[in-house]
Amino acid sequence: MQTSLDLQHALFRHQQRQIDALVAGASKAFKAYEARYRRASTSFRRVISVADVHRRVAGADIVHVGDYHTLRFAQRTYLDLLKHALQTGRRVVVALEFVEGRHQHAVDEYLGGRLSDRAFLDEIGHPYTGAFDIWPHFKPIFELARLRRLEVLAIDKRASGPKSLPTRDAYAARRIAEAARADDRPLVLVLMGQYHVAPQHLPVHVTKALGRCERRQLVVFQNPEGAWWKLARAGLVDGADAIELTDDVLAIFNASPIVCQRTFLDYCEAEAGDAPLENGGIGATVRTLVKEISRIVGVRVKDPLSKLEVLTPNELDVLDRLQRRGGFSPKELGELKQHVLSGQSAFIPRARAIWLAGFSLNHAAEEAAHFVRYCAVGSAMEQSRPRADAFWARCVEEAIAFFGSKLVNPRRTCTSLMTWSSHFLNDTPGHKATAAFVLALSSAPDVRVADVKRLVPTSLEQFTAVTHALGYLLGEALFQAHRAGRLDKAEVRALFTDRLEDGAEAYMRWLGVARPASSRRAA
């Protein structure tokens, strides 16, 4: 268990570094704000039940629920708290950070049925409407509010600069306090970003805004990282649905910190036509993808499919499961650990397992295609090869997987050579090096010659990055050939059943198939 926990913690730190890079430039004020949240959310007294949380919510006047915007479970938990709060018979006010207060009129119009979803989102300036849009997570809250004729307060405020966080807290607090002071003493149920609801932040501002009006406040965190790791180290995390941190601070657990992080990274990295996978049905979804891809390419998968295991960041014992299924050596387990920490998905043939680093349909389809390929050629996917031959064979494997994912999502795109040129000129040293390999190797007229073989990257990191890039480019070209009718069903099956006896020769052969006839004649 300790080994698996160490892996989970390492993955958490790796993903946190990725998130920090995406939100680079955090101010000292933000870091201090974050630190106060962490101090308030790490230590706890005892494990409690969710029923205990509902009872404590019913006895409060203002309940601050922490939100992780990209985690759909966070909004579902708030909705569950709202439904239970309504059973108290008290008037319940819904207070949401999702909308800025200046758009309160749009909220009222939407709840009154005078604005469509699209018009409402346009009116409030909802910034993202792709596959990983968070609006579907919030819409059920608005639907319940409309059905039960609940007051919905828009409590966010646009602000910038070093004082933006306390400015937003103070604004939200005034709106919340105004509602809470009503003579009928409603229960105000707040949903605001997790850092905001730390006791020293929004609740303090609400106390000031209330003045002499006394109202009981309660904080309900969701999946606080510090407390989660303490529970995990104590072996209690599986049975802990909720905890009590102090008299006025509770927490509910509905996902691990790693899953929370991953939903944010998936949101940031979403590709064209991509879609989030429902957490509870990921295994079934992957198996459906396998069946669909196998049907199109003409490969039988029935018997091997029954033995396939799908692993995600939800599992705490990924390495243990892989070891039981694959019998890996300590060195091989170390390599698997490094791959998990790389944040990349993988199909592990010996374990007959798919590791999904995130919850993206595109990546799930890619690994499903790898599995279909395994069903077609078996141990040929695992044969030992010299470095250069292994490199070009891996490029073809990645091309097959990308091609398979395009069968599921034709809108998926890959990084073009023009973009790689831009990376070479403008990116970080590591990305520049990858771009240099991609540009040099993609322009080679024949990868079988000795000079090109010497260009193959030696480090595992560059080997992986460049084979992905070149494989995706080849997979895109093969898909376009298939779409144009130049790659018929028999050739698609031949692609998936190719044993790649010579990796470089196979790469050149499929590159020739992918090119238009005019291009082949010119060559």
C-alpha cells in the first residue's frame, strides 16, 4: 500500500507542477491566500458521515461550500446539500460564484424562463463552451432553483491586482449578508472556490458585513488535499465520506486530489471534438470504443476484451494491480512508475491493462486502438528491437493509435510541422530539442539510411516525445488517405495487423501509402 501511496503522491506533485506552470505568475498575495487555506484544511478531529454533514448544514444559517470548478462531483455534492436543505422547510437562498453580481438581472431572466441557455451564457460572458465546459455541471442547480422558485444570488466580482481576492470576498460577503439578514432567517447556501471559503477569507468578511446581526456560519470543504493525504496514510481514506475539522468546518470527499487536478488539466488541454468521460463508466466506455474500432478495422477482440482492465487516477494501487497481472521485475515496475508520472496514458500489453492518465475521450480511444492492435498481433508489440528499429516501429504504433482515435473523433487534430517550426524558434529548450528531432526526421527522404538512424534520440523522454509527434503526423496522413478513399478497408486491416518486422521499412511503406498519388510520383 505504501508503494502505491508514494506513487499517488508523486503523481499529485507532478500534476501540481503542471498546474503551476499553466497559472504561472501567481503573486505573493495569492500564495499567502493559498497557504491560509492549506493551514485550515489539513488537520481534522474525526471521521463523520454525510448524514452528519446534512444535520450540521440544517443547523446553520450560512453554509460556505468549497467548489472545484472543473470537477462535476463538486457541483453534484452542492446540489445534494441543496436538496437536503430544502427538506428543512426553511427558505433556502442559492449563492453562486458562477455568475458575477453585475449580471443578477440575467440570472433572474433565465430563472423566469425569459432567456435560453445560450442567451444566458452569452449575457454573463461565460468564457468556455467546448467539450469540457463546466456549464452542464451547474445547470442542474439552476433547474432545481427554477423548479422550486428559489432565490439565486450572483456573488462574483471581476477584480484584478494584488487585492483582487479580498475584494471579491468582500463583495460576495455583502451580497450574502444582505440575504442572510432577512427576518425569516433563510439558509444561505454558498458555492464558491475552495480557497475563498477558508474561515479566514469569505466567512470573516461575512461576519464583518453582518455587523450586529448574528448568524451561524459553517464551512464545508470538498476533497481538501492535506486532510485526504493524512487519511490515506492512516488507511482510512476508503471509508471516510466526510470529516470534522473544527466545530464550524467540515469536509466531504467525493474524489481524490489527483482526480480533481486531472479534471482541470483535461479542461486546459481539451482538443477539438474531445469529450470528458463519465468517471463511473470509464471501463465500459473503453470497451465500447474497442468494439467499435475493432468492427471498423476487422479485428476480433471478444476473448481478450474480457480480460482487459482499465486503470485511472481513481485507483490507489495502480502498480500493485499491474504487478499482479504482469509479473514485472523491479526495474520494469520502475519504468512503469515513471510512465505514470509522465502524465501520459498507455496500454501495457503484458498486463492486458490500459492506464488512462486523464478522462479524455480522445486518449481513451487512442489506448483502445492500441488494444485492438494487440488483439491483432499479440506479442509482436513487445518484441525486443535495436534502438533505431524500435524508434520507427513505435512511430508506426503511435500512428495506428492516432488513426484509431480519429475513427472515433474525426475532428481531432495533431500538431503540424508548421507548429513544430514555431516551437523550435520560440519554445523552451526541451521543446526546442523535440522540435529539432521532429523537423529533421520528418524531412528525411529515407529513414533506413545510416545517417538518419544516428539521429534517433537517445533519452527516453525525447524518444517518447518524438515518436508521438511523428506517429501522430503519420496517423493524420493515413486518416486523410482513408477519408479520401486511398486507404480501403483491406488496407486498414493490414495496418492494424502489420507485425512491423522492420520498423524503419514499415514506417516508409505506410508513409508512402498515406501520400497522394501525385506526391508519390514526384518522389
